[in-house]
Amino acid sequence: HRLPPGGGAFVAALLAGQALGQAVDAAGPELDLPSILSLLIAGRAIVGVTK
């Protein structure tokens, strides 16, 4: 699957250890958060959440 607009920056920020809110900010206003989260969960790229 192709990542939606802002998806690459969002994933890169998460991989760099940034918090979810910071990753959303890094992705910019074009990011569709529900879409990218659904895609990552369905693809098993997100397997857990920590505080």
C-alpha cells in the first residue's frame, strides 16, 4: 500500500521515537490520521502502544 500524504513523515517521526502528537505535527495538515493508523495496524506495523 502507498502511504497517504504526510504518511512518510508520520512514520519517520514515530521510528525516530517521537510521541504520537509530535509525529502528527511533523506530518503536516494533509495527514489523515485515522487512515494512516488503520493502514499501519492492518499491516501489523503497529503492534503496541506505550505511555
